[in-house]
Amino acid sequence: MKDGGERAGSLESWLYNHTDAARRSFGRRVDAPGQTLIMIAVLGFILALPAYLWLLLDNARTLSAGIDHEPRIALYLDDTDADALADAAARIAALPGVAQVTPISADEALDEYRASLPDPALLDWLEGNPLPAIIEVIPLERTPEAVEALESRLAMLLPEAMSVSDHEWVRQLQALHEAGLRVLLIVAGLLALGVTLILSVAAASELRERREEIAISRITGATDRFLRRPSLYGGLLLGLGGGIFSLILLGAGVILTRTPVEAAASAFGLPLVFAAPEARVGLILLGTGLVLGWIGARLGSGAALRE
């Protein structure tokens, strides 16, 4: 069992080895500024692109949620007096999953339709009221499954009523959003794979250039872990730089996009304040850059040392 002095010495040696590897790796990055900046720019662009696309998709979802398009279920009832209409509305309001119930009598429906006409006198020739009473139901949840389940319960409660639901747009919006997320994940995965391969090739090339130095180090007893360590720190430095550069690009994209997108939404009468990315997005970009940089350097250095 090691005593305290041996453990302290091991820790000091471990810190020295890693500090020395990080210092040497940083020095190589500084000695080749052109290559370093190119790698950082490539990684930054690849990280920023899916983040920007996700930001656009998230703002589009926020915009669609802010539009007044709550799914509604309309129940049409023939020959229903005011008391029967109120009783039916009360029974519907007691059902689970109902957010709001609005009963509209046949006379009220006719008055609303008359008010919508350019010339209300067009309906003067009617001898009676051909419109049915209506009960408008707004579901508590907007998912297609919840709307369909509520429509089924309403059909069982009022089998004599004709039900008309506009929940299809909910399914369409949800399908579009899920499809967009799936495409975004595929694009992000392909880009991550591409940049990992690029970083691995760069790390392998750097070690191949140091072939003689590596051969001498192996003669003196250097292990593959020791020889690989500067490349791993180099990958982490490139990943950190790429993450920071991606944040700069994403911020520039938000600044350039916000004004025209908000103006376009305002032209269509839609409320939209283009949201900037949250702090967690920045942390994800930095973390992803570090992970990709480390994986790329690990793969490239391992392949070069096995040759």
C-alpha cells in the first residue's frame, strides 16, 4: 500500500505529465496558426449549422403555438330548445379533457351568420331558421390523440349530434415538426461524423510528421498513452475553439435573421419575437466541440501509432 509521500509524488508526476502534454500541444497549435484556424473554422461552421436550423425550427413552433388555432369540436343539434342545449353543454363540461364549452342556439347562429353577410336583407326571404344549435368544445390537450378520444366520448354522450372536428391541422403540424426534427438530427449526425473524420485525419497526419521523434521516444520507453496525450489535448483545444467560434456564428445568424423574420411575420399579422438561443445551447455546443475534438484526435492518433 502506498504511503502519503508516494501518493503525493504520483499525483505530482501525473499533473506534470498532463501539463507538459497540454503545453506542447498548445505550442504546436500556435506554431501552425493557419492550419489551426482552418480546423477551428470548419468545426465551428459544422456545429453552428444544425444549431441555427434548430433555432429556426423552434421559433417556427413557437409562432404556430401563438396563433389562435385551438382545435375545436363542433356538435350540431337539430330541434334543440334552450333548456336542452344548456343541459347538454353542462354534461359535456363535466367530461374529462374538456377545457371550454360554448353553446350557441340556432337563433344566435343565424344572427352571427346574418351579421357576416354584406347585405343582411338577403336572409329576409327565409320563413324559418334552417340552422341547428351548436356546441363548440375546446379540448384541454391539443394532441391529435387527445382530440380524437374526446370526440369519441362526445359521440357516446350525444349520439344524436353530428360532430365536426378540425383536429387534422394538429396532426399535420405535429408531423411537420417531428419530420423537421428527424431531418435535423440526421444532418447533425452526418456533420458530426464528417468533422470527426477530418479531425482524426489531421491528428494522424501530425503524428506521422513526428515519426522519427516517436521512434526515439519508444526506444527510451515511452508508451502509446504518453505519445497520444498531446494529440488528445490538441483535439480538445480545437474542439473548444470550434465551440466558441460556433457561438459567434450562431449569434451573428440571430442578429441577421431577427429583423427580417419579425418583419415578415408582422406583415402577415402574426405575433413573433425571434428568440435567441438559451444558455444551455451554448453549453451543448461547447461540450459537443470538446467531445468531437477528443474523439477525432483519439481515432487519428490511435491509427497513426498502430502503423
